[in-house]
Amino acid sequence: MSDYSDITVEKRQPGTLLITLNRPEARNALRTHLLSEIAAVLSDAEQDDMVTCVIITGGEKVFAAGADVKEMAEHNAVSLWRDERPRHWKSIREFSKPIIAAVNGFCLGGGFELAMHADIIIAGSNAQFGQPEINLGIIPGAGGTQRLVRTVGKSLAMKMILSGEFISADEALTAGIAAEITQPENTLRRAEKLAATIAKKSPIALKVAKQAILNAYETSLEQGLDNERKAFLFLAATEDRNEGIAAFMEKRSPKFTGN
Ligand code: HXC
């Protein structure tokens, strides 16, 4: 499955698709072509019942160094306005299955924004997270100002975006950016183990759970609770819910089908 130039794509274990950013010479800078490849892979994965969970990872020392500054230098306001990149970010944002980012090393600018598009971040202890766009006279442009403040609150988001200073994996864990920290050599292995656990669950319950959690960013608590209730009722009509409960009663492992 590797007809890609800027990423590699592998089905590593049942239910899991691994996307590895692969522009080490440019520190995995997210040029438009790379983003378009991720969007294309996710579009296929959306339709592929054999894919339940996606992992996105980078290199040992750099997850991704941000947008490709050399490509950005060629743009002006009008060409940026016509740019295809927002469409690719939208595809990543709208992917309905769980995404885990396995992050070692520098995770900066658009690279950090990509990691924040993931649902779970597993960070190596060598990870550094930052939004250094301010050093270039710009601001984050793929949701950084919005997702970061919702994750870590105003003060830390302001510090990172206004100063461009990086934070460590430990700080990212404390701030709720990362779900876990591992030794760098274990980051991908841990993400795969987690993906394997997730991939055994009901695909339909996973999608509904992801959507319900993401909805929390969009709604009031009352509306969110109402949405959750409707989603909960919807799942009561699925075969997977019957199978999950039957398996519990019969003291066996459930066999979920996504129906
Ligand atoms: C294009 C990049 C790049 C980038 C590195 N390179 N980052 N090219 N875009 N974001 C290139 C360098 O130009 C260099 O190419 C080669 O990769 C190696 O870079 P070094 O700096 O020598 O590597 P290293 O010493 O290992 O340092 C790694 C690094 C540093 C800490 C990640 O490269 C760095 O700080 N990069 C820029 C980070 C940044 O400012 N990101 C924000 C981008 S703006 P040559 O040809 O010289 O060998 C952004 C906006 C998002 O993300 C907007 C919405 C998407």
C-alpha cells in the first residue's frame, strides 16, 4: 500500500493502519502534498471495514517540524485563500475512526496541530511540543489557537503561542496534551498496543463515542448531555450492543461486527 512519496502506510496488525510521516530531509515538514496524502489515506480508511484505528507517527527525533516554510514562502494572501490545504485538514478533522498520534522528538507548528487532530497522543519522553509560528511573524493556521486553548487553558496556550517556547513531554502530560509518556523506543509499540485494544471494540460504538466527545467542544453541557443520551439510545438498537451484553452474560469475549 505504499504508492506515496511523503508518507508510508502499513496495515501492521488487525484493525490498525499505521501512517508514518516520511520526509526526514525536511524534518517531516507538512508540505501540501504530504497533507494531501494523509487525507487520501484517511478517505480510503474511512470506507475500509478492516481499519478500525489509525496511528500517525513520525521519526525518532522529529514528529513533524510544522508547515513547509519553503513552500509557505511562495504564497501570498490570494494564493493562500485559494489553497487546497484547508480541505485536507477538514478531511483529517472529519475522519470518524480513532486516530492515535505516536510522537517522538520535535512536534512543532502544523506538526503539533496535526497531533492535536488525533484523538489520543502518546508521547516519547523526548517529545517537545511548540507553536513557533510567532517567530515567523504568523500564527498557527490549522486550529492551533483553538484546540490548544481548549486543551490546556488560556495561560499556557498564550505562553506557547505568544513566546514560541516549547514544552516538554512531562509538561504536555500535565497539561492534558499527551495521554501517556513512554520511553522513546516504546512510543510506537505502546500506540500499537493501545490501537490493538481499541480495534477489538465495536467499530460503531467507537465512532459514536468519538463524535460524542468531540461534540463537547461545540455545545453547552445541557446540549452535550442531550446529544449523549440520543447517541446512547441509538447504540441500544445495534447488534454490537446486543453482542456485547450477551458476551458479558455468557462469560466470553464479544465478537463485534460494526452492525
Ligand atoms: C521546511 C524545514 C522545516 C520546515 C526544518 N526544515 N523544518 N523545511 N519547513 N518547517 C529543513 C531545514 O530547512 C533543513 O533543510 C532541514 O530541514 C534540516 O533542518 P535543521 O534545522 O538543520 O534540523 P535540526 O537541527 O534537526 O532542527 C530540527 C528543528 C528545526 C528543531 C525541527 O528544523 C526547526 O526549528 N524547524 C522549523 C520549525 C518551525 O518554525 N515550525 C513552524 C513552521 S510554520 P536544508 O535544506 O537546509 O538541509 C507552521 C505554520 C502552520 O507550522 C500553519 C498551518 C498549517
